[in-house]
Amino acid sequence: MQKQSSRLALAAAGVTVVLWASAFVSIRSAGAAYSPGALALGRLLAGALVLGAVLLVRREGLPPRAAWPGIATSGLLWFGVYMVVLNWGEQEVDAGTAAMVVNIGPILIALLGARFLEESLPPRLLAGMAVSFAGAVTVGLSMSGGSGGHASVLGVVLCLLAAMAYAGGVVAQKPALAHGSALQVTTFGCLVGAVACLPFAGQLVEEAGRAPLSATLNMVYLGVFPTALAFTTWAYALARTTAGRMGATTYAVPALVVVLAWAFLGELPGPLTLAGGALCLAGVAVSRSRARAAVAAGAAEST
């Protein structure tokens, strides 16, 4: 039973990583027609509608009172601040620089998890994160195009703020999952983020009136899949492992973004980009290797 649960959690994390990687492709289209705040609000509204409908069908109701502090904090930081600030930051810096700065998020998650959740920092986790971060930096440098890239101080600060909001949101969400289900925590976290973004409602209405259909469809896609589905599968997996290990898993995203950009945008990756992607995946494998060994040991003891 424990082994099956571990496999389901790993599969859920895999779904999350793939869908979050696909988000970067969709944001390119939607971001050309929608401002950062409007895009975040539209995405969150679409996600909240889908999640709310599923919650009603499953009749899960409101989460317990003990889950609300974590839901409110993660909803404000991760669903609200992170999405707006990241959208804004990516307009001020090139994609490679944004990827490098934002990818300090998993490191912050591990450190905050150790400080506030009393999670351990095993050597394999730290080594794997170091390898993956080196890969993310390599991918970022190759995507920046050398001197052709651009990075304002404001953009770097915004991306750093996005990484901090992401890390804080994950660490706040972990305790909430001890009291509420993954669906409850995700649904109401998304609602909190949507409420926080309501000041951008006027921009969303105005921009939706002139935006091309493709951009609006991409915004809806962001809400339904990388938000509603991917954040739920993330919460499911997070409830069954440590915040540090889940954060390390997201280092697979840069590698998948390279593949998706190649497949859907025709952007042929260079050798440096491919090498960086390989490092990201290798680091994820190292960071999770102890978890697999522990599961195998546990299964052996139970037989």
C-alpha cells in the first residue's frame, strides 16, 4: 500500500511538472495581449471555476478551520503575488534570466522547510539540487542569447520576489494539507489568489475585448490545466512527501520547456541548452533517489 501511494504521488508530481512546463509556451501567446495582472486574474478565475465545479460534484465542502491559515497564506503568496510578479518580471528580463532567478525557489523551499517544517536536508537532496540549479543556470544562459539578452534591475528584483513568494507559498501550503484535501486546499487557495487580483478586473475586461481568440484560449488553458489540474496534483504529491523534495522535482521543468519549445515553437535547442536540460534531470534523479531507496526498504520490512 505504501509503495502504491508513493508511485501515485510520483505520478502526480510528474503531471504537475509537465503541465507547468507547458505553461511557458501558453504564456507567450497570452502575455502578448494581456497585462501581467489581467493575465493572472483571468487564469485564476478559469481555474477557480473548474475547481469549484469539481468540489461541488465531489461534495467535499469547506476545509477544516485548521487548514485556513495555510490556505490563505499560500493563496496570497503563490496564487496571487507569484503569478502577477512573474508575469511582470518576464516583461522586464529575457526568458533565460527569468529562469535562472526564479529557479532559486526550490532552494528557498528546502531551507524554509528545514526552518519552519523541521524537514531534514539529506546530502542527496542538497547534491541533487546543486546539480539541477547548475543545469537551470546553463539553460538560462543559453536562452539569454549572450549579449542579445536583456535584464533590467527591476526585472531581476521582480523575478527574485516571485521566487520568494513561490517558496513561501509552498511551505505555507504543506501544513494545510494535514487538515484539508488536495482539492480543498487548491480550490480555496486559488479563490484567495483570485480575490487578491480583483483590482485588475477592469484591465481584464478591457483587454479581453480586443485580445485575439488564441490569446484568450491560452489564458483559459493556463487556468484549467497548469493551474486547476497541476496545482491539485502538486498538492496531492506534497501531502505525501517533504516540501524540499517536491521543490527539487520542479527542476525538471526547464528541461521539459526546452523539449516543448522545440516541438511546438520550432525553437531548436543548442548543445548548451541540451546539456543544461540533462543536468536538470540528473539532479532531480539524485535528489529523489533516497526516497525510492527508503520506499524499497520499507516494502522489504513489511514482507
